[in-house]
Amino acid sequence: MNLLLPESGLLFWMLLSFIIVFGILGKFGFPVITKMVEERKNYIQDSLDAAQKANEQLAKIKEKSDEILSSAKTEQVKILKEAADTRDRIVNEAREQAKVIGAKELDEIRKQIQAEKDQAIRDIRRQVAEISVDVAEKVLRNSLKDPKEQMSMIDRLVDEAMVSKS
């Protein structure tokens, strides 16, 4: 039995020490530890909330970015179409102007060719008339050397003039 008593005393003091330590920890240690755990829990929750907000903002920014990109692509297509339309219009106007200018130049060249042709015909007629007069003068000189032939020719010319006027 002696053996049980010292163990009982030891057990009593250990139990008493444990209760005192547990009481001190319960009064002073556990509230501090609980408070620190709670603060850590709140800090982690705040961090998660901030991360969630950041993700939401990032999603909104991505949506806006996609909208802006889509709008820019639409605007680019519109600008390229307008540029192509403007290019086609300018090319068509240039063609029309070229046709008009070409037609005017062709008309002027035709008029110039006709004027040169008329001038050439007048020159040829004048030269033919001069040559004809020269030939007629030479022929008449040779054939009208005789006074009888001169009178016969005059009579014939007067008769022809009278017939043509009638």
C-alpha cells in the first residue's frame, strides 16, 4: 500500500498542477490563441474577398477590352470599306475625265485633220487651176495664131455662154 500512496499523491499534485495550468491557460492563453486564430481567419477571409473582387474587376476589364477590340475591328472594317469606296470613286472619276479629255482631244485632232485636208485640197485646186490656165494659155496661143481661128473660137465661146445663161 505504501506504493499506492506516493503514486496517489503524485497523481493528486499532477492533477492539481494540470488544473492550475489549464485554468491559467484557459483564462490567459486560450483567449489569446483563439483571438490570434480568429484574426488569422479574418485576414485569410479578407484576402479571399479581395481576390474575389480583383477577379471580378479583371473579368469586367476583360469584357470591356473585348468590347473595345470588337468595336475597333468593326471600325477598321468600316474605314477600309470607306477607303475602298473612295478609291473606286476616284478611279471612276479619273476614267470619266480621261474619256472626256480623250474625246475632246480626238475631236480637236479630227477638226485639225479636216482643216489640213481642206487646206490641202484648196492648194491642190489652186495649183491645178494655175497649171490649167498655163496649159490653156499655151494651147490657145498655138491654136489661135490664125485670125480666123480666133474669130471662130470667140463665136463658139459667146454661143456657149448664151446657151448656159438661158
